[in-house]
Amino acid sequence: MKNLVISPAIKEKLLQKHSLSRNDVEQCFMNRTRSYLMDNRLNHVTDPPTEWFIAENNRGLLIKVVFVFDDGIIYLKSAFPPNLTEISIYNTISIPY
């Protein structure tokens, strides 16, 4: 994905804290089966809005991907294994396609 931007700090955090790589994140975008959700919590509001989704990578690991989409570019904010509350919210609110 040429339009995916991951800062060096985020890349390091993904690897060190969550053992995730750019490939893991790209696989989640490709394997996504439900819609994106907007993070509308007051202390997380951004312009453009922060969006997120949960999908599996090619190894079957469930990952929450958090990003900002601006002018055709995806800026990764974070990616990590979701908790049960996040999984429940995503499966209840997002729309399958």
C-alpha cells in the first residue's frame, strides 16, 4: 500500500510493544470485511476524523487498526490486539459488506 504512512515512532511501537509490522497492518486493510468506524470520543476527535476497524492479518491475529485518512493518504496512528469491548462495539456497529 503506497498510500500508507507509518511514522518511525509508530513503526517502532508496533514492533516493540505489539510485535506487529507494516505487513500485518496492510494485511488487515486487505482482509477487512466490515466498515470503518469513526472515533468520536471527545478526547480523540481529530480533523480529519480518526477512523478504526478490526480485521485479521494473514496469520489469523485479530488487530485493531487506527488511522486518519487525508487527501488519499492513510496515516497510521496505532495498531494492536483489540480488547473484548472493542470487538463487541465493532461487531455491533460496523456494517458488513
